Amino acid sequence: MSIHVVDVASGKVAEGMVVRVRRLGGELLCAAQIADNGLLAPLSELADRFERGVYEVELDVAAFYRAQGHASPHVPFLDVLVYRFGLDDPHQHYHLPFKLTAWGVSCFRGGA
């Protein structure tokens, strides 16, 4: 399992963005910031914690853009983005490459 986040508006990785990964039902598996290479580094240490099931990634989009000094509306379009996905075979590598702006997001399953 790996997560990569890029701010396509600036063309840079979303270094410092807070991301959480939870098993559906609330168990927090990871809470960390995106590193300078764009990856959520602690996930590499948690491979054995992922099993077949449904998970959620939470990205603190609005807080990231505020910290970057971007003007945003009082009520942001994307605040905490929740992305729900399923792992059918946890022995495969699931890569989630998020491409985002304050106004939109794209993600797909990579690493197959």
C-alpha cells in the first residue's frame, strides 16, 4: 500500500499535507504528513496491517492550502477529503496517486 499526493495547481508534491488512513469502522492505521518526495512514508512500515476489506484515506486539503498561503473561501470546496476504497487481495501492491487542487481531485488504483 502506498499513497502519493501531488498539488497539480503548483506542479509540486503536497509536502506537509496531513493524511490519515483508517479501516472502515474507524480504526486509525496511520496519521502523518506527506513527505518531500510526495509519499505517505509510514505506510511502508504497516504492510502487515492491511487485510481484505474497506478503508478510507482522509486528506486535509483545506488546511494544506491555507498553510500554503492560498486565499480560500470561508467555507472551502474541499475541506477534509474522504476517499473510500477496497482491498480485495492485500498481497498485491495498491498505490493511490492523488492529484488535487483546492477545487478537485483525481485518484486511481496504481501498482497493479
